Amino acid sequence: MTQAQESLARFQARREEALSKVDVDLSRIPEKLSGNVTDIPRQCLSQEDIGITESSAQSLLASLAQGTLTATAVTKAFLRRAVIAQKLVNCVHELLPERALARAKELDEYFAKHKKPIGPLHGLPVSVKAHMGVKGCDTSSGFVAWAGRPSPDDAELLKILIAAGAVEYVRTTEPQALLMLETKSNVTGETVNPHNIALTPGGSSGGESALQALYGSPLGIGTDMGGSIRSPASNCGLYGFKPTTHRIPLTGWTAYNIGVETIWGTAGPLCPTFEGIDLMMKVILDAEPWRKDPSLHQMHWREHAQCINPKGEKKFRVGVMWDDGIVKPLPPVTRALHEVVAKLKLVPGVEVVEWKPFHHDEAMEILAGLYSPDGGKSYEALLQEGGESALQLANWVAKESPAVKAHDLPALWNLLKRREAYRFNYLTEWNKLEPDMDVILCPAHPNVAPVLSTSRYWGYTSIWNILDYPAIVFPVTRINAQLDTKETGYTPRNDDDALYQDNYDPVIQASAPVCLQLVGKKMQDEMVVQAMKEIKDAIGLPFVNCLNG
């Protein structure tokens, strides 16, 4: 056994040991699982635990602030539900029961002494994606070579959450190299979707989405460099927000391409309820993280004026992008978009216009180089160091995609010039064709949650990464086998389009949530979130409950 394999074995043993420390009855979980497993946790928990874990973050915080719930009771309930979730869908990278209960005890003692919460997240368990640095815990980023490699300190973002009163209790799974819209690695295995375990929960923050879809977390943090918050949110029926880059600190996170500035990622919240998005952004930016991290914009989470004003002189203008021209959205996605647009057109103060995709094929070609400017050499080196095999979808992004190649310095400069030109030209097009358009409404993915190992196309999310535009994913409805029948006689445009057409089956993908995406211009984060709130309230989103089984 190699040193890397020994480190991996030690990590996996610690992982199982931590899960075993939580007292929870798993005997009601069927030996063989299939289909939708979202109702199973209720069969394993007390009514008290069900009530706690299925409450919103806002409701829990109110009860904690009033003293009607203790941090210890809330933490124990979520630890139990996280263990059940792990048994069902393999979403837990590492459980932290001892750390969490010690923190909860500390918060309860503070409340007993001071008769007030310690901060805005007092006693709230918050889940985090595993490549956020946690002192003393491994940060493998999905590589065997890095399994068991402890982080020297907490990430700056984690410090902010802890200072606000959060309880850190679980780190969630992530894929090899963080380079998939699925969640599978040789470190923790494959995470599946609670709504239908034949489907993927998305990636690379798929552990987060799977845990939250089972009410194993009231609020969590993921990261997004190509859709890694929004894909999981979309696949699991959650809200997920990708902010503009350089608003949330990334110091203390790990990834194999840290230091590569061809394309920046960002951290952001995922939540079963919309209100958690606004709450998390406000808590983070109220801490003024730019005082420690000079790379960040010096900007609080700003209150935004009402977007939709029925009596205002200017209507709120929503541009609808039905299709990116590369991979055609499948029937449930198109149906959801039509349903939302039809209701938006009835809202006073809203104007709906058409938005045509602007050279998205060019953007995809540029992005392939931005994600892997060394042609996959560093990715391959880490695989060899860990003695592990490449996984198909990560290997596609890092090495095998036809547009991926190694860049020397002049070629890299040219790639960056193309990136900047594309950004300039896209904004010019927006300002020329629709200068009064406030947001773009579009699919989050061409499909609902895809069958495992088929999520190859990133275009509906990654386009907003190359542009650095803020975007929020939101639940709308569920797939319906009668309404969302497969289109016949369609001729695919390309290989990716053919892949998605071939793998679509409304029966196999039963129970999958259907989500959409709202996008704004760079640094218009607060407006996008405010607009989402007003649209949600105005048309009654989601139209169908996307979480309960």
C-alpha cells in the first residue's frame, strides 16, 4: 500500500468512526434503496427532531434567539439527520460531532449568562463543502494524493460564520478535482440524488445539495467556477446563489488550480428556502472581509430598492433566453420556463422581452482553455501521485475535451485577451439591443437532474462564470411524465446535444425537481436577489413543492 493509500484508509476510518458516534436509529432504512428517498429520514427520527430539522433557518434562529430551542438540541437533531442522509445518498465527507457539540454547549452557556444570542447565526448548524479549510481536517479536493492532508487553519469564511454564532457540524462531499457537475471521487465514492437515487445531485457542491434535499442542513456554503453551486441547487430543488467574484473570501480554501487566474471561482450559499440566501450574504459581508483580504470588493450587502413597481415610470424588464443555441433544453425545462413567463406577463410593472444568446459557442471554446490552461498536466500529476484513476467527467474537463490544450505564455496571453474581448462584446450587445433589460431568465441546465455519469454540458451555468455575472437558481416545479414526453423527430445539433437527447427519459427521471436561473450584470448581486424575491412572491414560486417527496 502506498503512502497516499494509507492516508486515504486512515481518513476513511476516521470518517466512519465519526458517523458511528451519533446515536440514531438506522434500522428502518431499507437494505435496498430505489427511487425517491426523501421521506425515509422521518421514519428514523423523533417528532421533535423532525420539527427542528424541517424548520427554516429563519425559524430556527428566531427560536434560538428567544431561548425556546437550545443550540445543543438543534445540533443533535441535525447530526442525526446528517447520519441518515449519509446512509441514504453518501453526502457526508466528514461529520464533526465532538466539535459541533462543544460549540453548541459554549453557545448555550453564553445565552444562559447574557440572555441574548452571540450573533446573527447563533446556534444554527451550517454545512460547508469539504474544500473549505477546517483546522486539523483534511482538504483533499477530491484527490487521493491529498487525503489526510490537514488544513493548518480555518478558512476566513468559516471564521466569519463561527464569529456570527454558527455551529460547524458537517463537511460535504465533492468530486475529483472539483471538476464535475456531479459528485464522485475515489476518496468518498459517489453521491446520489435524494429525489431519485438513479440521478446525480449535481456538482461540484453535490454533497451540499443532497444533504439539504433531505433536510440534513438548514443552510450551507458551496463554491462555483462553472456551475458548482447552481447545478446542485437545480438538481435538488434548492435556491443557490453565485455572487460576483471577489465579494466573498476564498482564503483558506483548497483546489489543485489555486493560483490560476484564468477564471475565478466564488463561494456562495445554498438553501432550501430563499430567505437563507439573503441572510447568508448579509452575515458574510457585514463582517467586512475586505479588511483582511485585499482582493475583495469593499462593499457591504446593500439594501436594494423595490424592483417591480406597478406605479413606476419604468417597468422591470426581464429578458428570456429560451435556448443557448448549443444544447436544446429538454421538455420539463422548457415547460417550466413557459409557465414562469406566462405568469410574469400578468404582473403589473413587469415587461418580458426576448434575449438571444450571444456567441455562446465562442464562450465555451474559451472556457475550455480557461479551466485547464496547462492541458491537464497538473491534474494528471496529482492522479499519479495518489495512484488513482481518472474519472470520466473530470477527465473530460481537465484533458479530453477537444478545446483543451497546453498553453505557452504567448498563447495564454491570447486566451486572456479573448476572454476580455468576449466580456466586453457581450455587455456591448446587452447595452445595444436591450439597454433597459434588468435581468435574464434562463435554464440552469438543459435537463433536470441527469442520470448518473451523463452531466457533460456546463453551458447554461458556465457562461455566467466567464462573464462574472451574479446568478441565482430557484425551484419551479417537478418533472411530469405525461406533460414532459420526449420529443420525436428531433435532429441533434452536435454531440453534446445528442447526449442529452439520448439520455432523457421522464420515467427514469421521475420526481426530479425543475429549476430555472435569474442572472444580472456584474456587481448587481443585490438587485438579482431582490428581483428573485419579488418574482417569487408575485407569481407564487415554486408552483409545486420541490422538496418533500
